[in-house]
Amino acid sequence: MLFNSLIFLNFFVVVTTLYFLVPDKHQWKLLLLASCYFYMFFVPVYLLILGFTIVIDYYAGILIERKTGSKKKLMLIVSLMANVGVLAVFKYYNFIANNLSFLLKLSGVHHHIPYLNILLPIGLSFHTFQAMSYTIEVYRGHQKPERNFGIYALYVMFYPQLVAGPIERPQNMLPQFHQKHAFNYDDVVTGLRKMLWGYFKKLVVADRLAIYVNAVFHHPGKHSAITLITAIIFFSFQIYCDFSGYSDIALGTARVMGYKLMVNFRRPYFATSIKEFWSRWHISLSTWFRDYLYIPLGGNRRSISRWCLNILLVFMISGLWHGASWTFVVWGALHGFYLIAGIFFNKVFKDRFLIIKNTVTGIFFRTSFTFMIVCFGWIFFRANSIDDAFIIIRNIVTWKGGGFYIGSISDIFYSIVALAILLITEYTQEFYSESFSLMNSRYKLVRHLSYVAIILLILLAGILNQSQFIYFQF
């Protein structure tokens, strides 16, 4: 069930209405049933995969609390292996098999490893990472194991963020499932407003930009340098609005019922460094890797060479998390190199640039440079293959000539208007007020007119073909 479908809107209205009508003690049961139905709408049999990991992690959490020493660690390992094993089979088996076949061929052994003809379960990487954070936190003593099996299942399956996050921590969500949530007018208005802005990002910005981006990236060798650069910039905003749009809808849906999810994006393209970019982009994933991989590896407490290796390893694994393809690994490695280069640059040149660092000119330059190298990384993220990525880079570096691909005039027009609205809103939020937007105006008339304007923009300029969210494939 896609967020950008009438089926979901009907589902949301019915579930939310029933949620406030049923007695408090049954609210979590309704949400669990609704979440099961929501996930079964994609591929019903894949609910069994969720059930498998939920059962293992639920009992692992209880046993981790009871055991000590090596037995306690064993329970954690069993839980992690179950989750990673599911990922390995459904997401990475064919990737591993393909690369093993290639290596065997290079060594002179012609043996074809069979592939699995299975679909990747929707949102697999998200809910497995959320499940792993639970057992890790219980093992570390930061979270008591949840004794109510149904509420633990709801923690993993909570439908607003089940498919594409944010990847929540048990300390935030489990207590909320034990609380009573009465109807609250402010929460409802705040949630619906957040959902509306998310739909604008997805339907008007992301899906409109996708038309141009897809046309160019499907045949990169045919296009000029200026066309490719335009498509790359468009994709940078497409993926941002697609994913942050989903997150806004998820946060809004949960907020209507009184639940508060963590903020997953904070205007990342205003970052002045790669380090800051990753503190603003997909925050729930970047903090997950920081807390559960980077710090356990030693973080920056090791030698400089080991520190750089830790950064590079974490970012390459992060790239692989996004997809079973070398394009994603290269994308992750690039960001690792960016971060390492930034660390050394600051150590060597920090004092020389300190005077202009926080000036308007300095901030503009650093923001522009960060955006430029992030866009370069997006080439590998979006390209259909490594070969296509290098074709794009070659055509840009050699400044391949030719005409500028325009596509549909109406698509370009609506895209530019939508981007202007987005950038003006986010610029004001970044430099003036976090909560600024016409939808948050203190004047009731302005708020209501802005709601109507956004709805009309969605209906007139939005792509209403129920296109899948990009991160659903992860």
C-alpha cells in the first residue's frame, strides 16, 4: 500500500478514526492489525519473514537479560545473525553469487552459481535494522526487554514507518506504545500539515523531476554535458524530496495519533561540509551506523590510519545497505573519502581559512562546494551501472556538445516552480525560523489559503500515478 494512493488515504482515515474510538487498552492491538494489513497489501507471504525475525528477537531480548557472560553474547549473536541472514538471502544472495561466479571465471573455473528468483521484501533493510537496534540496546543495558509480544511486534511493524523509516530506537517508541493517546487537536493539525507538505514534496517535486531524470539516465551516452548536469541536479532534489517526503508523511501520520517519530531530514543541502551533510541527511541511518558500527570499531580513538579505515568501511557498508550493486558501494566509498579529506583539510588549513569561514562568502562557497560533490556522488547512486556512471562523467569532463534536452515544457515549468517553492521555504526555515512556512502562519486566513494552494498544486501539477518511493527498494 503506497502512501501516495487513494487506498492509503482511505486506510489512514478509517484506522485513525477507529483508533480514537476504541478503548485505550485496545489501541495498540488495532495498530498491530492495521500494520499487518498494510504490509500484506504488498506481498502477503512476506509477513512470515517479519514474523520470523520478530519471534527470534523478542525471545532473544528476554534471554539476553537473563543470561550473563558468553551466553548473553550468544543470544545477541543469534538475533543479529537471524536478521543479517534474512538480508543476505533476500537482498544480497544474487549479488554475492554473481561476484563469486566472476571470480571463479577469472581463476579458470567455469562454474555458474544458481540465482534465486525472488522479490526483495519491501522495506527489508529498515525493519531489520530497527529490530537489531532493540537487541543491541537490551544487551548494552540501555533498554529493558519488552514482555508484551504484541507491543514488541508493533515496534517493528508500526505502519507509518515500517517501509522506509525513520529507523527508530526502542527507547523512543516502546514507551509510547504503552501510553494512552487521546484525541489532541494540535497533534492532528500538526500531523496533517506535515503530511500535506510531504505529499507536495513527493508528488509535485520528486515525481515531476523524475520524468526528466529517467529520460536522461536511461540513455546517458546520447545526451550533452549540460543536459547531464541538469539531470544530476534534478536527481539530487528528486531523491531528497522523494525520501524526505515519505518521512514527512510518516511523521505526520504518526503525529495525528499522538506518536512522535524522530526527525529524519534537516535541510541537508544547506550543509557546509560532508560531515554536516550526514548530520542532516537520513539521520536515523547515519546515527545507527555511528552507534552500532563506527564506535564499536573504535571510531576516532584509534591511530589515524585505523580511523580512516573505520570511516571508509562504515560508508562502504552504508552504500551496500542501499542496494546490492557496486554503484552503491562506490557511492558510499566516495562519501567516506570526502569525509577523510575534510578531516585532513581542516587539520592543515583550518587556521588559514578561519577568518572567512563564517562570513556570507565563506558559507556560500562551502555550501556550494558541498552540494557539488554530493551531486557528483549521486551519479553513481542513480546510474544503472558503473559503465553508465563513467559515461556520464566522461561526457561532462570532455564537455560533450549537442542540444539541450528539454523534454516536456510543462514538466520543466512545473519542476522549476515546485523547486522555487521548496527552496524559498527551506531557506527561510534555515536562516530565519525552523517552523516557518505559510502553513504555520499565526494568521488563520493565511494558513487556510496556503492549505488550499498546496492542495491545488498537488492536484494540478502533481504526478498522481502512484509511483513507488525510491527507498522502498532498500
